[in-house]
Amino acid sequence: MLRFACPLTASATAIFVHCLEISSDVVVDFYPSHDDWRDAYPLSAKCFTRELARETLEDLVGKLALQEEYMPTEYHWLLMYECLEIQIELLNDTPEPSLIAQLHMSGDAREESYLSLPSTSKGLDGFYIDFGGLVDQYFWDTDFLFDAETFTQLDAEAKKKLGFSEGLFGVIHGLPPHPEELVLRRSEEFGLRQTKSDNEEV
């Protein structure tokens, strides 16, 4: 699994997996050129080629299925953010019956802030995922969306006070990631306990 601001519920996991899997499936085949990819994913395309995006998404989906907890980097958060944004918009326009049935089976009160489901598992009316609500619940922040020019004007002390991570510079400025910046490392490597419940410290 991946380390989020709070543990993913079963429904949230299903949403993440669905969106990231679809994105990885279409990123190369559906977008024949980098220009097409950039038009659809303007933020991610600054940092990722289509091939690298697919490889990274497949790695994220694979880690979500594991019991061990892994820490995404700023590059991972950016890519996940944009893939979720695009795929959730498509889902809201054209709901996927199999996903709705899966979400019905794993309903949780904590999902009310971002997930509305049809009255029955076979219905489609009333289905809606609030992308902003999902991000607010599970993302630590959206610093990767910070304006590059404003970021450059901040001194080191200001960046520290704002809690900006060291890896943020490259993402904000649209630089290709170094291979090390795409390695999903175990939480324990950072001295963090693996998240097991909502009551455990993060």
C-alpha cells in the first residue's frame, strides 16, 4: 500500500486502482504523440514521457496491492493527482457499473465527504465522486501545484516554514525526475511506523 494522509478505505482503494489502471492502459496507446499527451495531461507531461508515466503508474498500482507501506514522492503525487482528476471526471460523466457494485459492497461513513452512490448497486443515477473532497481527505497537500515563479522568489527560510519538501523544486519547474525520485521506498526507511489504522500516528 501507499502512505496517504489517512488510510485508504476499501472504496477509496478501488477508486485509486481503477483510475490509475485506466490511465496506465491508455497513456501510450490512446495518445499517439507527446503533444497529444501534453494536451490531456499538461502538468504531468512536463515531467513525464508517456512511457515513463505508464511505468510509474504500473508501479503505483502494484504497490497499492501490497501489505507493506511505501512513500510516494512529489512526482508520484503530481501524476496521481492529474490521473485521478481526469478519470474521475470521466467516471462522473459515464459511471462504470462494475465499480459502482464494488463501491456498494465496501461502503464506509468516512466516504460521505467525496462519494455519492446510487440507491442500489445496479443503479447509476446519483453516482458522483467529488475529486476535491477525495484529494482533501487522502493527499498530504498539493504543493506540487505551486506556481514556479512564486516558488523561486521564496528564500530557503520561507520554503521551510511552508513545509515544502526538498523534492518539490523539480516537480514545480517541470523537470524530468531522476530515477531515484521515482523509487517507492518503504515507510520504515524514513523512521515511520506503517499505518495500520486511523488511530495510529502518521
